[in-house]
Amino acid sequence: MNESAALLKQYASDAGLAVSPEQLEQFSRYADLLTEWNQKVNLTAVTEPEGIASKHFLDSILILKYIKIPKGAKVIDIGTGAGFPGVPLKIIRPDLQLTLLDSLQKRLTFLEMLLREISVSAELVHARAEEAARQKQYRQQYDFAAARAVASMPVLCEYCLPFLKEGGVFAAMKGPDVKAELTSAEKAVSLLGCSTEKTVTYTLPAGDGRSLLFFRRTGSLPDKYPRHGSKIAKFPLLSV
């Protein structure tokens, strides 16, 4: 077990989350492969053991502390990058049916290798979020969706909320100051047939502030959403 996994063991314990020895071995291998591949493919700016354990692994699995994801749920990680938060969630909850979506093939190439090495199964989808969300096999098919993209909330909501089935929940992983962003997203959330569930704030071991914004599908999704990516970016569904 490497340093990242050893730190995660302590961090998870402090947070009241259980991680088995087998899971710690998976996280250990994950950290090694992430560091190794990052030298040739730009996957993350966080490469030191403490950062990997806290900002990648712990931050991903803390979702499970704040919301109950049903057993066997269909989960999609939108803009997954190096696999966060989807792969750590799957390590802790092997029962989840995971889809990892990203627009860059080089990231999916890394993930394909990673999943094989740590014996984790997931569907890999090479597509832009707004394109995948218009395909029948992905549109309104998921119990739970997550993303930790840097896009503004109105934009992020239009990318992600269309994947939710009735009653499904989307978790947006954000920084500490989200009040203004949440207000700006009210129109988008409503137009996309969803409602704000709750907001949770917490602090990672090194002192970094984080927020989880949860939204639930409570209504129907209009056929016109999501729009083309250029329209989403140029004309976000802003509350006024």
C-alpha cells in the first residue's frame, strides 16, 4: 500500500467511511497509475500523495456520506477526466452500474487501462455531454449523476440534468462559495424539470473548502434540452 492509500485510510476513517484492505489496494494501484500516466498525458495537476488521497479519492467518496445512492443504481460521471468521482465511488460501491463519459479519447484510454488493472467494470463513453444526452440509451436513464467540472452552474445543469430519470439526483462538486452560483442556476434547474435538493459544505484535511449541490428530477425534461454546446455557452439559462 502506497502513501496515498495509507493517507486515504486515515482520512476516510476520520470521516466515518469504511474502506476495506482490498479497496485500499485498488486505490494504491490507482494512485501509482495516475502518477505514471500523468507524465505523458495531462490528467491532473494534483500529483503528490496527500493531494491524490484528499482532493481526488476522499473528495469523491465523501458523496456517499451525504446522500444515499440506491443499491445497483445506474450512475454516470460526466466529464470524468481521470475518473473522479466515478471510479472511487465504484471501488467503494461495486454494486453501482457506472458510466464514465468524457470528450477526450486520451483520458478514456487511461481509464480503460486503469479499470483493467484494478478489476473495476464501467462503460466508457466518448462523447460531449450535450450530444450523449440526446441519445436514447443515455437520456433520462440514470439514478445518479455527478460532475466536478469548472463550468458555471447554469451551464453545468444543462449538460448534466438531462441524464436523470424521474427521481434521479445530480451532484455538482464545487468550491466553498456557491450561494451566487446556486441562485444563478434557479431558472436552469426549473426549465430542465428539476428542483434543488440540498447543499452541503465541508472541508478537506488540508483545509480546502468544498460544496456538494444536489438536484433531483421532479418533472419532465423538455425535448429542446440540452441545446447545442455553442448555444449553452453563449446563452446560458440564467435566472434574472
